[in-house]
Amino acid sequence: MHLRHSATSPYARKVRVLAQEAGLSDRIELHDDNPMGPGSDLSSINPLGKVPALILDDGMVLCDSPVICQYLDSLHDGEKFTPESGSARFADLNLEALADGLLDAALARMVEMRMRPENLRWEGHHKRMRAKISRTLDHFESMIADGSLPSVPADNRPTLGIIAVGCALGYLDLRFAVDNWREGRPGLTSWYETLSARPSMQDTRPPES
């Protein structure tokens, strides 16, 4: 399999973390790609022109991190990273959706701040995205308090939803460190420190850029 990814993409990082936790990394060849670069052919592989995109051995292309992660979760014999049934399954899928939604807002902020000409920036849009991020972080903090977002002990492994939250927080550190998302959220801060110490999170840390 071939994974088209960007080293700074939190969605692609989610795929890479799950692959490592599942013992599948040696079956995936990584191809670093800049979707916005002039020489990228990504749109000919994924019509959305986005990473990650996973090219299977039979040539089929899977697009979007939730789909890719579900596929990878089907390839190993261990306990599934998304619970297979019941309320636990939908709770974890919802957790992944919240994390990805936070990332969508963060990406929108980054585009507004870094890529749009200053005279064309829409401050109201930027404020709304920032508010979405803050509300979601507060929600995660409340989940820590009521035990619905448990820490991952060293002898266990995270669910896909937990991986998604960890990658989202890592992206905030990369792009919006000045916001200091940890302030006023001690539970989430401690939770993230535990998760980010795992080898899969350390090995996929994005480069500063």
C-alpha cells in the first residue's frame, strides 16, 4: 500500500499513528506530498486533491482519514481501534468527528491567517473558527472530568477517537501555540501528555514549519 500524506497534516498523522499501533507500518510505503505545491499530481489520484490518500495494492484509492482508518482497522487480528458495536462504537465515532471538526476549524483559521491576502481577510470568520475550537476543547476538558475520555495506560492502546483527539491537539501546538490551549484545561493537558508520550505519537510528530 502507498500512503500519500503530508508530514504536517494532522489527518494523515491520525492514519500513521493507527497504522503503527496496529503493527501495519511495514505494509505502507509513505509518499510525502504538498497538495498545494505546483508539481503535485495528487488531484489525479484523489479528485479532492487532499491528503491522506491510500492507494491499495489492487489500485483502489481510499480518500479521507476516517475511511482509511476503518480500512486499516479491518486488516489486523487484534482488538479493533473503533469498538465494533453498541454505545461504545458510536461514542468513539463521535469523538473522532469532534476532533476532525476541531481540525476543520483550525485549518480554516490557518488559511485565513497565512494564505489569504491581509486586505481580504474576514475577521468574523476567523473569530467563529476560533470559538469552535475553544468550545470543543472545553468539551474535551469536561469529558476528562466525567471520565468519558479516559487516559491510555502504558500497557493498553488508544481507540481511534482518542488518536484523533491527540492529533488535533498536536496540530494546535504546531500552528497555534500562541493560543496556549492548555490554559485553564489541566485535565486535558495531563491527558495529552500521557498520550503524546507513546512511541506512535513521538514517531509521527510534525516538523516545525
